Amino acid sequence: MQLGSRKNLKDRLAPVLGLIHRQELAEKLTELQQGTSDTLAAGVEHRQHQEALATKLRRLHPADIAHLVEMLPPEERSLIWSVVPDEVGGDVLVEVADSVADGLIEETPAERVVEMCRHLDPDDLSFLDEFLDEALRDRILASVLDSQRSWLETSFTYPEHTVGALMSGDMLIVNRDATVRDTLKILRRRESIPEQSDQIFVVDARHRLKGVLPITTLLLHSPSESVVEIMETDTMAFTPEDEASSVGKAFERYDLISAPVVDSRDRLIGRLTVDVIMHFIREEAEEDLLNREGLRGDEDLFGPVFESARGRWLWLFINLLTAFLASRVITVFEGTIETLVALATLMPIVASIGGNTGNQTIALVVRGLALDQIGRENMRYLALKELGIALINGAIWGTVMGLVAWGLYQSPMLGVVMGVATLLNLIVAAAVGIGVPMGMQRAGRDPALGSSVILTFVTDGMGFLIFLGLATALLI
Amino acid sequence: MQLGSRKNLKDRLAPVLGLIHRQELAEKLTELQQGTSDTLAAGVEHRQHQEALATKLRRLHPADIAHLVEMLPPEERSLIWSVVPDEVGGDVLVEVADSVADGLIEETPAERVVEMCRHLDPDDLSFLDEFLDEALRDRILASVLDSQRSWLETSFTYPEHTVGALMSGDMLIVNRDATVRDTLKILRRRESIPEQSDQIFVVDARHRLKGVLPITTLLLHSPSESVVEIMETDTMAFTPEDEASSVGKAFERYDLISAPVVDSRDRLIGRLTVDVIMHFIREEAEEDLLNREGLRGDEDLFGPVFESARGRWLWLFINLLTAFLASRVITVFEGTIETLVALATLMPIVASIGGNTGNQTIALVVRGLALDQIGRENMRYLALKELGIALINGAIWGTVMGLVAWGLYQSPMLGVVMGVATLLNLIVAAAVGIGVPMGMQRAGRDPALGSSVILTFVTDGMGFLIFLGLATALLI
């Protein structure tokens, strides 16, 4: 019995990894190099090795091959990609991260890409659209069936983040005049039932969606019953223009497995399934995380060094610029620092605590916005709450830091400056931490993106200004 | 036709929000206060208002009520909670964030909680376990059916993050001796089919799992066929001890809708469904995000101010401590700064750029570890790559900053100090950004948690040390 045989991914990948890594890989690579220049016998042996690898790969699920490809450095990646059977290659391309797919398609001869795509169903093919150049796309379109071509051409027109780009054309449809018996007949006539089919869509003569028929309902009724009598009409339908992320929330909220996609006249044009939505949500969450640190969302962990280095320049430049601008504040007070050099030691603490606290507020606000928990009605409450927290914590921890500064430098007035500056910068941090993501959202931009940079810029600059300003006023 | 009627959440919540917010709420609250002290007529009117609200709530999906409850400040939240019908209250408790559920249960009389829980199925009930105190749990256990009690008692024993705590006991089971006809009969005899039922589990006389029968397969075969002939045996099964997060990856990877849970002897004991898994993954991702900023994962956006303030003390303390320790480095060089006060202006730039760059590396490594893309085999490659990036970018941007410093202060040597310090601190940042999350992972801890604090501590401290140290050696 094979039950549970797919459970442990590591165990399944181990034999393949064993084939690839270390000695075996090293051997293969030398053989590969020799094979081109050396004897014919070496070439034959090399091909035998390749076939052994291909056999092992054939036993893996495409998602597992994708995982394997993603975790390999460039050379090993190319090696294994060259032996991936064409019939699963397309599925692997669909499963790997965007930047990896991009690289793989680039290094693959056009014929092979077309051949791989021939094995994909149109929905999966439409995923690959963004990586194909004009010429390759035309060749692929020419190689598919006419019925698939029109679907693909439609699907290609929708932007990446919409339902239209994620929907599938493969679904179970029945006419409203049908009975349960007719429906079963239609199902049995099909070659295969699409994956994730939990319901059959009921349409009228003009292909307008009239209701859905859960497959389990179908099982429980007698063959003579009419479909319209047992179908459900209180169902969710989406349009191709809907944002995939908000549709994802609906899938999660109402525990959907599949949902119909209709056009503006309620005509059924496609189907959305939970696996695609889940995949989309997960990828988006990961991209968000990296975007927040100023990285490309699909940064390839094992991609080329120089490309990765260059990918980080914009962010480095912005960071250097803001750090530089914030530090300009200090220049104004160089005279003060010369008189009391302890200020140079204490000022980074004030700046740093503001940045950290503000980032907490940003994280909360960004999450609240993402979950639609923050609206115009409760925004004021939230702002007052965060300012209240800043006031309480600023008073407590400002006092602590004030006492420490007093103790260290034997100057009660320096303690006061330290304490008040800490309190004020925490309030600045709370205000910016609330205001910046909210403002970004209002301006129609991603509230997470760049909020942190602006915050750190303000808390650094204001931290220096408040602390050195107070010191100049009270101490000098 | 109601098709698509559930699509726009905001539109659906608006009438309820209208009832609650602003004027109407203010009215209700005064009525509420008057009702207790004032005339009987006011009391009757107040009750009518409450019923209008309850009627509106009854039309909403429990997930929508949960959303509403989450986005309300404390007073409004209590008001609406008091009118949530008991028969959906349990579902609402299951749907809201943990900290919100905690608060709601605390403010609800024990009788009402028990009544609400009576309407829940055992799987949902087991979710609430963590919020119930001993006494309440016993009362609830006493109120449920015997058959449910034993299920609950088993389910309560599994830790929160395991399959055992998330699995459901409600599933479709058929004996291996059955035919398709028998199976259909069993299904029709049931009151209802469990949600997310895409397959029927086939067991032997000892209740050991022998295979699964997709419902769509059932539709396509004749009544006389035997179940064992058409069932699938290459299916995934989990054990109650499996970690829910790794099971979540399997669900996503293999596009599962449901999967059987078996004990060590392959006996079928429960079922796991994609909706529960999706919910778990989403909640865990959100908690992770907040944890990284030192916040409680289930921090309630609209919870009490003082509690929230206190919840952030530990993190504030750690941040202050590390910032303070890093700044101690500066003390050593106070003499140098007194001689050349420009150093006080430039040193925060070196520290800041190290922190930002290192956080990028941490984000990449943490993601790679979470996706199982990083193993012992490719760790060295990854470390060399990040160090390479640091070297390239340090050389380029160090030169830029060096030229800027030279230009500003007319000192070529100060430019050299600035440039070299930037380069060196970027290398330190890359090393720490790789080393800390990897080390955390090896020590069996969450690699994301606290990595950033350690990194900032090191890049600040080392930034000051390298910059001021070089300045002392070369300039003074």
C-alpha cells in the first residue's frame, strides 16, 4: 500500500539530491565537459547517467521537481533542468517562483519551451504568459488547439492580479432544463472531471449563470428530479476584473472550493478554484515580506550574484540618502556636541527607540488595513490609542533612560533632556507610524511599501533634533 | 436571483454599521443607561432597538459578524456582542482573532457561553478550548452528547499547532466490502454531507484506512462496481502529531481539499480540510509578521490601551538595552569626537546602512528556511553569494559616501575612513544576516524571531567601532 507515501518531502527528494550533489554531480559535470570533446564512449556513458536522473525525476510530482530546482545553485539547476522530461516541464515552470521561471525559460531552446507548453492545459499556460516574449508566445499559440487559442487570447488580456488571469475554462456545466439523470450522463461522457470540482454550474440558453449544483447534492437526489429544483441560487460569483486578493479573502471567509466567474451580463465565462487562490495568496504574502525590505518580491535565492547586487541599489541609495539627510540635523548642533561630547553617545539611542516603536505601529496598521479592519469610523480611535500607548510608555521608559543618563554623567539636567527627548520621539513615532501607512493607502498605494523608510527618516531626524535642541536650550 | 449577493462585504456590513455607529449608537447607549434607571417604556423601546439589530445580524454570515466585531472599539464591540444570537455566537467566537475571542468570552456570562457552544460542532468547539477555564470547559463537556464528548476529550489533548487539534471527526466512511450502490445508500441515509467532502474514506473491518474514493469517481461508475476496485490508494495521510504548518505546505503543493488522519496503526481517526488549513496558514503568517516587530501575534487592534502598552514593554526594554550597549562603543572614542566633531554626524549613517542591508539578508534567509529551500548542501553557496553582494555594493556605495564626506569636510582622509567603514559594515551585516537566522534555526528556534534585534545591535556597535576606530587611527 502506498498510503502516505508522499508525506515526507525530504525523504522523497533525498535520492535525487544524492544523484545530483557532491561526488555524483562533480562526476557528471566532468563527464559533461569531456563528452563534448572526448571519445564517443564517454558520451554514451554520460547519456546513461542523464537517463538515470530523468527516471528518478519522472517519479516525482512536478511540484517537488519545482522545489528541487528552486533550491539548487545555477550550475546544478541547469543540469537538472536539462533532463526534466518535456511532458512535466511545463508544470514545473508553473510551480517555480517567477524569477526562477524567467531564468529557466531564458536558457531553454524555444522548441523545447513550445513542446513543454503543449502538455499544459490553457489555464496553466496563461500563468506563463508574463515570461514569454512576443515571438515565443506566437509560436505557442500556433501550436495549441483552436478552442484553446481563443481562451488563451482572452486570458492574456487580463492583468496578473485579477480573477481573469487566474480563472480556468475547464468546468462542469449543465443546462437549466436538465434532470439529475441528464447531468450524470453528461459527466460520464467526459474524458475526465476537472480537479477541485465540487459543483456544477447551471446556465440558461444564453449561457447566463442561474445557480450551482453541489456534486454531493447530485448524489442525494433521484434521477428524475429537475436540476433547477435542487440547485442553489445564493452563491458567490466573481467578475474577471475583480482583484484576486479580495477574492482570496472571500474564499477564506466562506470556505469556498470553487466559484463561477461571470461577465457583466451574468454569462458564465470561467471558474476559480481554491488551489489557485491559495497559491496566489501565499506568493503575495511572501512578496510583501520581501518588498518591505526593499527586495524584489521574487528575488531568486540562488540567482547570479551581480544581478542580485544590482537589484538592491535603489534601496541602498534611498537608505543612504535618508540616513544622510537625517544626519544633517546633527551638523547644526556640532557646536553643542563639541561642548558636551556625551550627547554624541546618547543621541543614537533616542533615534533608535523611535524607529523601533514606530515600526510596531506600522506593522499593526498595515495588518489592520490588509484585513479591512480599519475604516474611517474607527481611525480616530486607533490614532488616539497608539498616541496613548506612546504617552504611557514614553513616560515610563523616558524616566528610566533619564535616570541612567543622570547616573552615568552625574548631570540631572542631562537626565531630563534624555527623558523628555525619549518621550517626545515615541509620540512622533506613533503619529508617523499611523499617518504614513494610512496616507499611502488613501493615495492608492501599498501601505507597507516604503512606510518604514519614511518612518526611520523622521524618527532619526526628529530624534536628533529634539535631543540636541533640548540639550542646547537647557544645558549650554 | 441572489447570485453574487455576498460579494461586496462593505455593502453588506454598511446597514449594520449604520445602526451601530455615530448617532444611532449614541442614542442606543443613552437609552441603555436610561433603561436601567428610567421608565418601563424606555426599557421596551430599548429592547425593540436591540431586536432590530439582532435581526440585521441574523442575516449576516458568522464570518462577517466576526469581522464586524473585530473592527469595533471596546464599547461598540460589547454592544453588538450582547445582541448576537446565541445560535451563531459560537461560530463568531471561532472566526475572530484569538485575543478578541478571549475578551468576548471573559465578558460573557457562563450560561451564555455554554448555550453558544451547544450549537457548535465538536471540531469548532475544540478550537475554543484554549480560551476556556477549567470550570467552563467542564460545563460545556457536560452539555454535549456522549459521542461528541469523547471526541472533544481526545481533541483537547493535542497541542494547538498539530493536525490533531485541527482535524474533524465528521467524515464520509465506507467499508471496503461495499459497492457503489451501498455507498450511495449510506450517503442518502445521512442527514447532511460534511462541508468540503471531496472524497469518501475506505476502511477495513478494523477501521484501517485502505484507500479513498473521490466523489466524482463515484458518479462515473455503475452501482454494481465494488469500492475497492475504483478507489485510489496513492493518497496522502497524516498523523495527529504532524505539524500543521508542514501539512499546510503539502495541501498547497498537491492541491488537496481534504486528507485522512490516521493513527500509528493506520486506523482512520479524523479528517483535515483545506478551509481549516488555509485559515491556520493565514493566521500563522500574520502572527509571524507581528512577532518580528516584537508584538504579540494576536494583538487586538482595538483592545484596551494600558494592556497594549504593557504588552510592548519587554521589546522596548530589549531595544533600549541593545541601543544603549551599542552606544557604549562611542564613549570610548569621545576624545576623538571632541577633536573632530564631524565624526558624530557621519557615524549614524554607517550604522544605519548596515542595519538596513542586513535586514534584507535576514528576510531572504528566513523565507528560504520557511520554504525548505535552504539545506546543508547549499548553505555555503548562499553565504558566499551574500558576502559577494556585500563586497560589490560596499565597494560602489562606500566610494560614493567617501566622495560625499570628502566634499563636505574637505578632508580626503575622512573620505577614505567613511568609504572603508561603509564597506566593512556591509560585510559585517551580510555575515550576521546569514549567520543569526541559520543559528536560530539550528538551535531549534524560530529564525525570524529576534534576528533583527541581534543584527541591529551588531551593525550599530560594529558600525561605530569600525568608523571611529579607523578615524582614530588615520585622522587623529
